[in-house]
Amino acid sequence: MTRPTRPPGPLAGTLVVAVEQAVAAPFATRQLADLGARVIKVERPGQGDFARGYDSVVLGQSSHFVWLNRGKESVTLDLKSDGGRDTLERLVARADVVVQNLAPSAAERLGITAAQLVERHPRVVACDISGYGAGGPYSERKAYDLLIQCEAGFVSVTGTPEHPAKAGIAVADIAAGMYAYSGVLAALHQRASTGEGQALEVSMLEALGEWMGFPYLYGHYGGSDPVRAGASHATIAPYGPVTTATGEVLTLAIQNEREWERFCADVLERPELATDERFAGNAARNAHRDELARIVDAAFAGLPAGEARRRLDDAGVANAQQRTMGEFAEHPQLAARDRWRDTPTPGGPVRMPVPPVTSGWAEPDGGVPDAGEHTEQILRWLEES
């Protein structure tokens, strides 16, 4: 398919230096690369970013690394050596943005905390990403995604009543990466009018804590935490999965009383339930959610998936198919909107989604770098510039 030529992304000409590893910082800087920034990723000699070793399932490469590092250049530097530190300083002196997610004490020893960088380079936008933030009793604790999910209370509200569970993706890392990304964009916008850089700090605990606003407020002011409800909504009923007669799992959602009445009449074919005092209003339905679930489950157990979806759609009741990764990869909506592209990697082209913001600027076309792939090229550029 021939696609129209588009102007470069809005961050074209912006240099980002990333002293990064794992997920949070690489996620933030990949978004910047997708917008056209030149991102130079600083890695350890030898193994590089340790996320390269998480698995080898994507044409011999790590799924995490391929996901997080499209469009970057890789330079390997020994930051324990004078030469490595000198090269890093020469890079950050030319940078518009510096992002790092080393331990706070390690970053301070290297002189690359956001505050240190802005003091030396007043126009730079510098962002520190860490587990718990600098200062305080948790500052130097190791902070991996699941640990932060636990500390932020996320695990306490996720799972079934019997078994708490983590999220299936790295939500704490992603939250921190997204706030770093948006913070950098805001600081670049500010710099355009003031000429001044900015020191930014994002912690995984505080980023995920922001996402915990609803359960925190519900529990703190309501007197009890939201219940763990598996794949169902904790406080709205019916809102969750049902299994059809043909084995497919659908998820349906009732949001108001009009939908509830249509659901009873047109989907369950039991209009009398709409005025049953046990189910009159969401508060009553939530209080009798087990009884309601038995009724709804029994009805859908007698309906093939196609008929169940037809009834839900005709009644205007929101619903979705519970898809596997394979089914997501073949989603008809994504195919219709042409949302997949091949990304070059050292192991060969990899099919990946295009960025979710549809725009008039160029889509990313950069590849995933091998460790140190651009070291010689970048060192020459530093000598020549």
C-alpha cells in the first residue's frame, strides 16, 4: 500500500540522550522518538540494557526491548571510566532532553540528576525516573514493577475475592513513563517561550498512585476498599464477563437504568427483572450481585455467541469480545484502519502497531538498534561537531 508523504514529526531536530534501562524510561523516550526526536540510548558495554535479556521470542530478541526501543540509536559507554563519563558529558551538553532512570545515588555520583544537569546546562530539559523518588526512607530501595503495584495498593484491589493479582502488563513502569513523556513535552513547550530548561522528577510509586485515585477515595472516605471482582467491575453490576453457549466469553456493561431496562426486556427476555426490588438501581444490584450473576449467567449459557451479541447490540448494551493476543493481532478494526507496520530490527522485520495518536506528521520508520550499533558513528559526530 502506498502511503502519502508527510512532514516530519513535531520533535524533529530535538536531541534526547537517554541513560536508561528496563521499561519506564525507555517507554517515555520511545514516545519522543515516535514524534521525530533523535534519541541516543546509552547502554552498558557487553550486555547493554538488561531488558535485552528478558526473553528471546521475537526473532531471537526480547519482546520488551523490541517494544520499547524503536527509532533509537545505541551507544555503549563504560560510565565507570573517565572516558565514558567524558563522552556522556559531551552528549548531554548537546542535548535538548536528558532522561535517566538509574538509582538516585548512582545518578548523583555520575552528576546526571536532573538538578545537576540543569545547573550545568540551563536550557536542558532533564527528567529523573525512579521507583520512589529522591529522599525519604524508600529512596534507595529496589523498585520493580510488581513491587510498586504492591506498595501502591494496586494488587489489593485486583484479582478475585480469594486471590489478589498483579496486572498482566507493567502498569507502574508505563504510568511513570507516560508522566515523564508528558512532563518533558510540557517543559519543552515552556522552554520555547522562556528559553529556560527544567528539572523534572517522576517516581513509579507516585505515578501509579495517581492512577489509584478512585480506589483510594472510595476506600478512604467510604470505609472499605473496593472488592476484588475478577474481570467484573467492583461497584457496577452487571458489568463483566459472561460465557455463551458456544464457549466464547463476552463482557457486557450496564451504565444506567435505561440500559438496564432494555437489557432485561430485549436480552434476558425477562422484563419483570427491571422493577424487581433486588435490582432497582445500581446500588441494589451491587448489593445482590451474586443473585444477579446467577440469573445473567444462566441466560447467556443458553445463547450462542452470535445471538448474544446481536441481542446486546440491538438493545444498545455495550459489549466486547474477550480476545486472546492472537485474536487481538487480527482485530478487524485495526485491520480496517491500517494500524500495523513492519519495524526493522537486527533479527528482521517485526509487525508492530503504529502510535495511537493519528496525525498529519510522519509515522516512525526507525528500527530497533543492536547494542552499541551506533557507537562509532556517534563518537565521530561528537568529534566533528
